[in-house]
Amino acid sequence: MWQEESDLSLSIAQIVQKLKGSSLYAQLERQAWASLQRTDIKLESLKEDIKRFFKTSGWEKKLQNAVYSELSVFPLPSHPAVPPEHLKEPLVYMRKAQGSWEKRILKSLNSMCTELSIPLARKRPVGDQKELLNKWNEMGTDEPDLSHFRPVYAPKDFLEVLINLRNPNYENGDSPSFRTHLGLIQIPLKVKDIPELKELFVELGLTTGQLGIDDSTQVPPELFENEHVRIGQKVLAEQDSAAAQQYVRQGSPTALRAELWALILNISSQPEDILYYEQLKTNVIQHDLLVDSLIYKDVKLTASNDDYYFVFEDYLYQVLLCFSRDTSVLGHFAYNSASPPRSYIRGKLGIEEYAVFYPPNGVIPFHGFSMYVAPLCFLYNEPSKLYQIFREMYVRFFFRLHSISSHPSGIVSLCLLFETLLQTYLPQLFYHLREIGAQPLRISFKWMVRAFSGYLATDQLLLLWDRILGYNSLEILAVLAAAVFAFRAVNLMEVTSLAAAEAVLADLSTLKVMPLLQIFLFATVT
């Protein structure tokens, strides 16, 4: 009991400290001072009167949403004496593996820098600045020569690193629970089984109405949808982040999705947010970074060739170039196992006071990175709002898909969960694919790293991302990946090579996400 109270006090102190540096805190302070001029605020009951004023004026709800947002993002409270690296990642061998992986990425980036004789950063000439400013809204028409640039790494490179991960506390096959694991991920982490997943995703049950399922035995779909829209409008009117998060577990109506996601992520486009975006844009125009070319290359290789997303090419450049300059993103490294890369001002190598983070946000883009932004373009057409939503989605969820950690939503746990589900509940299929050299994870890994962006039809992808936001978890990605294999099991049992298995699973654009998840979790698996 004492420990719980101590943890709660620590958690409250952390959140208060964080909020003190926010614009909301300044706004609340201004409102409190302004309220002193009101006739209904009495000196003898000052504290209670100001509390009541905050409640009736809607500021209390904004404060609640801000606290809820911090609780959704920040790691669980720990003892003040715990070293910061334990907040990033508690397992030493995971931290070492992440450190080694970062060195490889930096080596790749530096070698490209040396080969092409291009500096990591340079100030743009005035003429180039004017040219970029003039074509800011049509950067997709620009065709720079990117033939010499290559992605720093691709998902398949990252998968090889994960496959070679080992817990040094175990000899090969030493862990009793792991002797029977036949997958590629060979480290003992606790992942959920089907009963635990059913408990977590209880709202996906067969008797609960879902947007994304055409037929329902309980309620005619049009009746459920109309009622669901009515409730959604009420949730938005209340402006309650927690209620919105619970609501989207059954899916967001298309017309309300943009507002609901913004409410869950506690994003409201204030004038200072728009000004901040404009400052980032100015930084892009004034300085040219090597990672800019990596962003251009990635968009050209992925989103520009996608039937759904090619029209958003300009938006992708704008958002990703601004993202690379955003130093506020560095804050998420407090709970991310990764560390931001450091560079030194020319001629000052090794002198700490001349060290800078590179890129300024600490995130080096990889092949497919732009696909985290592309689906959001369907929801937000105002660049600064689109930018804020993407940044919040990244620091809450997407960073976990390309860093090595033991977190339940981290990519290592997702891979292990996927393999465990297949091996436990579809053993014949798993064993068959393994025997022909088509380990299932080699096929599904790219889906999970991209959160299925670019693989599912956009309407289905947004229904999937509804649930990521609703459950504040990425575990549903592994469940869906296993459900796809279960759905195509008959065809996969007939293949005799990895190439044939990949061909069977090459096109996911016709799949309906919600029926697949429901059937896998609640109908066919026991």
C-alpha cells in the first residue's frame, strides 16, 4: 500500500514537472489571474471558486486531457534512484544490441557522406533558399539526382539483427520454455497468449458492434453505425480524451476520425503550434541536411509508387523535412531504448561542447519511413495539423517499430508474439513453412515494421490504426499478421519455397481487417 502511494506521488510529481513547461500551464495561469476580476470569485473561498471557474469554462477538461496524454506516453513510475538507462530499456543485453545497431547505421551514413563528398549539413545559398520557398507546395515536381543515394538500411537488414539477438544468461536451448520455440527470434520474453489477448481486445468480440464489419448477427449494420456516429459526436462535444480512446476501440466513423484522433493525442492547433511549424519550415529553407536526400529518396521509392499515396508527395516532403529539424522529438529518447546520434562541428571532433545531435530530431530515416505519414494525409489537409498528429503518433508508437527493446509493443516482442501465435495455434502451417525455408517472420516482418502502411487498403489501415490508438498498444499488428497467415493457410500449405509463399501473401489490399481479427481471436482459435 505504501509503495503504491509512493509510486503515485512520484508519478504526479513527474507529470506536474512536465506540464509546468507547457503552453497549457501558462494559459491556465493567465486564466486564473483573469478570473480574479470576476464578481463570483470571493477571497474567502478563492481556491474553490477558481476550481469551479476552471470546470465551467472547460479548462479543467483540457488539463485532464493533458494529464491523460502524459500517462499514455510516459513509462510507469520508478524509484528516483533508478538510472535513466533503465527507463530507456531495463535489459542490459538489449541496450548493448541497440547501441551496436546504432553504430552500424552511423557507419553507413558516414561512409555515404565520404563517398559522395557531401557534408552532413550546410547553409543553403540565398538563391537556393528563395527557390525552395517558391516551390514549397510543389516539391514533388523537383527531380534531384538521387541515383548515388541509398537508404541507410531496410527492414530486412534490421530483421537480421533481431534474429541474432541472444540473452547471454542462457546457453543455447538452456531456457526450458524456449527449447520448443522454432521461430527466428531466440530470446525469452513474456508475450501474451490467446486468452490474454481476448481479455485485452475484449471490445473486438463477436457480440460487440464494430465499424469495419459488413454484417452483424445482433444489430443491423446501418442501425449500429447510426448509433455509433451519434455517440461519437457526443464524445467530441465533451472533448474527453479518455472517452475518445475507449470509443475508437469499436472503430471511428470516417467523418469523425480526424477529430477523434486529434482528441486522443491531445492535439489542438493553437497559434503557437502553427508558429512552431513555420519556424521548422524556416530551418528547412535555410539549411540543407544529408538526411533531406534520404527523405527524398524514400518518398520516391515508396509513397510516390503507391496507388493510394502518390498524390500526397508534396505533403510528405513538407512533414518529413520539418520533422528532421524538430528538437522537441529528442524528448522521447527518455523512454526509447535508442539514443540520438551525435556529430561534431568540423575541426572539433571529440570535444563535447561542440557536439550536436544529428539530425536535430535524433531520428535517421530508413527505407519505408515515409509510409508512417502517408495514411494521415487522408485525414488532415492542413500541414501544421498533419505534422503535429504525425509527430505525436511517432513518439507514442512508431519509434518502437525500429528500435531494439523488451517493451510489449516493441518490434522484438511483436515478432515473438507473431511466431508464438502461429506455432501454438497453427503448428502444421508453421512447421511446413519452416521446413521449406520460408520462415513466416521473413514475410510478415515488413508488414509490422510499417504498421501495415502500404500493404492494406487505406480504409482498412485506418480501422487498424483506430485500434492502435484505442488500446494504446501495437500488439494488434502481430495478431493481424498471424490472422493473415491463418486466412491464407490452405494456399500456404501447398507452397514449396519462400518465393511461392511470398507470392501467396503478396497482395493484402483486398483483406478486411476486422473480420480477420475477430475470427482469429474469437472464432477459430481456442
